[in-house]
Amino acid sequence: MTAIYSLAQRYGVRIIEDASHAIGATFRAEPVGNCRYSDITVFSFHPVKIITTAEGGMAVTNSDHLAGRMARLATHGITRNPSLMTHEPDGDWYYQQVDLGFNYRLTDLQAALGLSQLSRLEAYVERRHQIAQRYNHELAALPVQLPYQAQDGRSALHLYPIRIDSVRFDRKQVFDALRREGVGVNVHYIPVYSQPYYQSFGFVADDFPEAERYYAGALSIPMYPTMTDQQQDHVIAAVIRVLQ
């Protein structure tokens, strides 16, 4: 982000930072989303994210102008602020549509759920780190690549992806074997350019060899804050059995 920010300052580019998986993470001892290196940061509260509002998300900024613009766009471009109107309001009931906006408001129930989860965010992230530390220790001897953490940040650990050797192992066989063991393993993520919509624009796998190499060995094992030690023991034992 520091390098991107430096280039943006040099060339006058605006930055929208996608932190959909990073709520609760830090970079250089500051929270991701403080917009030090971006104009706007967006978060997702989809049910699989670290905290949820069942669906929806949030955009944050340090700019009063951008905050006001986003607030209007989220509610059909409507304002009740007289200073933004083209003439004096007819009365206290009056509003004007000054932008072509959308209906992007969270419901009150969703917002209440999100606020209740936000109060537990630090505990959720700390528990994820405890689970990750056990995985790091117990899986260290296996022929897999474990997640890397840069020293100037602290991940929120939305996922715990491991990379298996795609030459030595068939990822599908490993996936199926773990599912048979009752482990909710998954793959994150399928390369975007491989989707039919983007294929129609001429994107091919040969253009992205590193993404293909990553995808061939990617496997995410269960990681969630309510996971018990016994559940994690089961996952660890299953992964060891399958890969040994």
C-alpha cells in the first residue's frame, strides 16, 4: 500500500482499497481501513467474513466530501441538506434528489447485528491467531507451504490457506479425501480470468502462470473463531493422514 500510495501521489490517482477480508487487521501498527494510504477503504460483511451483517458492507474515508457523496449515493442521491439544494426548501418535509443514486442502505436489523459483532472483533481475531499458531506448529513437518505473515502487519486471518505440491499430490484427490474425513476444506480462489465472462475477452491461462501455479495447489482448511480445540485436532489429524 505504501508503494501504491506513493505512485498515486505522483500521478494524481485516486485509491479505493479493498479490505473485504481484512477487518481487524493492522499494517504498521495501525488498523487497516484508516485510509492513510487510500481515499476510500471498503469492507464486506458477507456471512463468511470475520464479522457479518448477514449481507452488505461498509465504505470508510477521511474526506467529508467523499463521505457525503457516498451517503447520498447510497440513498437514491437524496439530500435534506439545504446547502446542497437548488433553492430554499418548501418546509421541514422537503428533500431533493441531487445525484442519480442507488438503494444501498443496510437495514436497521443488519446494522444492529453488525454493531454487536463489532464489539467482539478483537476477540474474534485473537482466537483466529490462536488457531493459526496451532496449525503452524502441528503442520510444520508436512510437505505444504503454510501462510506467510509480513513483519510490518498483522493479518485478520480470514482464511488459513495451505499450498500443496501440485506435482507430488493431486489437489482434487486431497480435497475429496479431506471431505470424506468430514473436514470442510475449500479452495480460495478460482482465477478470475478463467471464468466464462472473462474468457470471452480472450484471457487465457498462459498469460498468468503464477496464478495457475498457485491455484493448482491452493487449499483452505477450516478457520473460524468458535472452532474448538477438539474440532481443530480432528482437522489436523485428517490433514496429516491424507498428506502422509
